[in-house]
Amino acid sequence: MSLGGKQHSHAGGRVDPASRIQHLASLLVSGVRLTVFVLFGYDVAVPTIEDEALILDHYPFGDRHLVLTVLTHHTGVQRGVLRRARGGKAPAAAAAQIMSLVHVDLYQRPEAELATYRHLDLVTSSFPLTRELGKSAAAAVVAELLAAFCPPAEPAERAFRLGVSCLEALLHETTADTVVAYTEYWTLALGGVLSPGAEIAEVLGKVGTDVLAAYRQRPVTEVPDTVPLAVSGWLDRAVCEEAERPLRALGFYRQLALERGTRGE
């Protein structure tokens, strides 16, 4: 994986500390800067990103670390190691909840497969969603769709804004079904794979077409609360066909809804 955005590389000879500091200060660029490491007595500059990001995925790495996949505001999906995030007093792990909004500082050394997080600070926590299984599962679907449809290291600012708006909607009064359907619609639209309007109208009819038109024209907090079954089924099929990997979180969410319907909840 390579870091996206405006990146530069530089390798220089031995320089005095004052010159190094002056050189580093001049390398700040939009969202990405160069940090100089001294290796074997020589300066090696590597891309460094400081940005807001959404946590899309995490899994254990070694005994104490986590590998985090994030969607940054300006440089797209990035993947790296958050060291000493597990076990003992690890406040960084608390910030690494799926769909939490964080501020990250990460860099990637030459030839490294993963970036390294130097800092990860919580901006908006998704932890309150764990009080309601439906909303927690919906947040996982949003993260899964963003991870599946946003190519690594390619700027995806609109997808980032979509994710943030869905997080805020889930933390307030918007229903989980609405957020999932809205995310599916915009995932397809931003990916350029949404079916033509005439084809949608033929399959979904006027009611379904009106719902999707509302998704296109309004923020997620202002669209209809009820998602017709025909609309959710059509969106599910569309994203599953376009995704390049199984959408397990979406499958779990639908199974959960089915079980709740069986129990009459």
C-alpha cells in the first residue's frame, strides 16, 4: 500500500540539524508532509499524513497492536499499525471503534507494507451505538461499504463526508434502515455504477423511485424514515453485485432484521 495524495520522496546526504529543520518546515503540503528520518547517518524523507478519518476496520497484530483501516478526508483509504493499542491502559484502542471519527497522524517508510500511526485522537465516538444492536450493525455496514468501494490511497472526499453524515445520523434519531439504504444508494452513485433512472423506475415503480430521488436530493437526516422492502432488496442486490468481496456486515444486518421480524419486534 502506498499513501495517497500529494506525495514526494527525497533522499539527501548528511546535513546539520538546523538545515534539516528548515528543510522540513518547507515541505508542508495539503494534508501530507514529509518527515525526515535519519537512517545510517543519512536523511530519508517519508510521506506523513495528518487528517481526520473514519475507522473502517481493525484486527489484532501481534500481542499488543492493531492494524487499522481508515478513510481519511483528503487521501482516501489508508492502512497501518497502531502500536501498543491492546492490553493494559490503551486509550488509543478505545478510539478505534468502527466508524468513530478520529484525527490521525501516520507515516509509511520506504518498502514497508503497512503505515504506522504515530497518533490517533478521538473526535466523535461511535461507542454510543453499541447500546442498540441495530444501529451498531448499521454502522458496520456503512464501514464495510466504504471499505469495499473506496480504492486504497485514492482521494475520496465525498465518500468521507457520506460516512461522517451517516455516523451523525445514527447517533441521533435517524433509523438504522434509512442509514443503510442511504449509504447503499450513494455508494453506487459515487462509484458510477447506479442504474439509469428509467431502469430503476421500471423495477421499483413510483414509490421506490421517489424514495431514491429523496436520497439524491436531501441529507440523510431529512429523507423518509421508512424504506420499502422493494427498495432495500434492490439496493442490496446492486451493491452485492458490484462489490469485489463478500459483504458480511450487510448479511448480518439483514439476518438480524429477519430475526427481529420473526419475534415481532
